[in-house]
Amino acid sequence: PQVKAFVTQDIPLYHNLEMKHLPGADPELVLLSFRYEELERIPLSDMTREEINQLVQELGFYRKEMPDAPVPEEFQFAPAKHLPMLLPSQAPTADDKTPHKHDKEEHPDL
């Protein structure tokens, strides 16, 4: 009942948090990168609604006052942290042959 209350009442208030119903599956929070690569799975079955809300906020998801409330610009990509954003003047050109390094041990796009 705790997870169901979170799903029905709280998820609509969070920006960039979506519910996918999988019949018969235990409820879990699946964290994805901005490229939709799975980063982590967190089981929710044994958590209270309050614990789930605390976890989601600690992960950096922005909670709105109302489901249709606007999201401030600084939270548009939340919960992404340290996402390398290229400004138009910094965008690579066709001449740019420098390979981009990605550290697989870190998840800066979480």
C-alpha cells in the first residue's frame, strides 16, 4: 500500500520520474542515464512512502507543488548532475578529431 500511494499520489509531482507498470514484477526504482542506459535498480517493496520520497529527493529529482506546475530552468535536466553541456560556440566541428573520454566508473548523468 505504501508503494501504491507513492505511485498514484507522488510520482506525478516529480519532474523526470516516470512509472512503468510491469505485471507481476516487484516495484523498483530504475535509474537511467540521459542516454537511457540503466545505472542502478533500487527495490522499493520494503520501503515506506516517506522513505521513497526521501530517496527520490536525495537522488536529486525535483518535486513540484502541483503536477502541472512549471519546472524552474535549473531543474529541467534534474536529477542530472555535472552533465557536460556544450554551448554553441563549444560544439565540436567536423574538423574536431579529438576523441571524447568517458569514465565508466562514474555516472555524472545520474
